[in-house]
Amino acid sequence: MGRPFEPKLWDLACRHTFLLSTVLAASACHLRHHSANQGPHHIAELRQVLFAIRALKSTLALPLTKQRADAVLCAAVMLNGINFASVKSQTASASWVFSDSPDRLDWLDWQLRFRKLEEATSQFLESSLLWPVINAAGHGPITDHSNDINLDQVPTTWRLLIGDDYNSYYTPVRMLAELRICEPLRSNALKYFGFVNKLSNGFRDLLFQRDQRAMWVFGYWLGLIGRLNIWWCSRRVEQDWTAVVLFLQGEGLQQHPGDEGRMWQELIADLSTASEWPLPPLATSHSLTMGN
């Protein structure tokens, strides 16, 4: 989504109904985002997504070939983009952040399930049409860094956020520190989106529980995505990033006494400027230390 379709993709779409429906859904999604009258395009988008999913279910029951694996991977990437772009309202109050619906993170679950598809098609990945995309996004297994901690590039306040819970927060916070200094060029966009692939199911559960640290981490990433100014990301970022800021402010974290309150004051200040480029200064205070 966002790049012209390659001839090879069109050829695949002509051979696989589910991919053709996905391409049409992505086109309708694009028109919906750029049209004053969104209704007809939204209906077309939903219909084509439904057709694609039905056809995919039948395809996934068949043995995979290289061509079929390519088509499934291409469809999955576009369906993930469509799901990410599916924001009914841009108001923060309508965000999953404030929702009690049990399916409020379904859109994120779509992104996380891509790892299973990579595993199922692993024998075809390196020769896949999508291999340059998958490789550039840094997809691959989640690594346990708990015995190999290197936080030199992570700001002091962010390290305090991690605390001793390396398994839950280390990898995403370290990635945020790297992405923070990554120039928001379209050529670097896949590095930004690779962040989601490195999230564990445990981290997803923390988001579902509205864990304050996990919410900050994910909210900061949404802010970074906002730098890219990509059409299918803009509404999700505007709604959910704002909602995370409001949620954390509403938790009264900045009013906690001592170092904890100062930590959250600085973290929320960093979160509020995450989308800015050139890099804004971090709100790191010299009064905060890592302790003994």
C-alpha cells in the first residue's frame, strides 16, 4: 500500500481470486481515504475484504506451492495495511485505548499473526516476491535479550521505564531508541513497521490490560509512525497516539511522588513530541538516576 503495483503482482492477482479481491480492497481503501464521499468506497472495501478472506480460507486448505505462497503473503501484507487503516472515527474517545470490547485489539492481532504465516511459508521466503520487503522490515524470530543487555543507546528515563522487567519491555524500548534517530524517509518506512513484528504475544496482552509501560511504548511507536505522513497510517496515528497520551495523563502518573513522578513527567513529554522531526530534545532530567 503506497507503492505502484509491480507487473508480477498483477500476474499473481490474475491467477488467484483472493489476491485480486485484496488488491481491489486496497484500492477502495485508498479512494475512501481521499474522497469526500467515503460511503461507497467503504462498502466496496468491506465487500472485497470479505471475498478475499473467504477465498483465502479455501486456499489455505491446499498444499502450498511457491506461487501460492507468494500470493498469500502479498494478500496478507495488504490486508494488514487495510486493517491498520480501518479507523471508524478519528476522535481519541473512539480509540481501542478507551474501549472495553473484547475484540478491541483485533486489528493488532492481524499484524502479529503474520509471523505464523512466515513460518508456514518459510521454505519459499527467500525466493518470494516479498522477500525484499520482509527482509527490510527486520522480520524474524523474537530474540530473548535478558542475558545480553546493552542499553547504552537507550535514554536514562527509558531505561528506568524498563526497570528489571527485561523480557517484557527491553526489545521494544531498544527498538524505539533506534527508530527515534532513524530519518523518516519512505525508504526507511519498513524499518518503522518492523517494530510490530518484534512484539511478543505477552506484550500484546499487556496492551490489552492497559499496562501503563506497554501503553507508553506502543504510543511512542505510533508517534514515530506519524513522522512518515503515510495516508493509510494517518487516522490510526491521530486517534490512538492522542488517546494514549490522554490515557497516561488521566492515570495521574505525573503526580506520583519522587523519582517515579519525575520519570513519568519526562516520559509523557517525550511521548507528546514523538512525531517531530528534526529530533526534538528528550525531556531527560539530570535529577533521575539508574540507582545502584
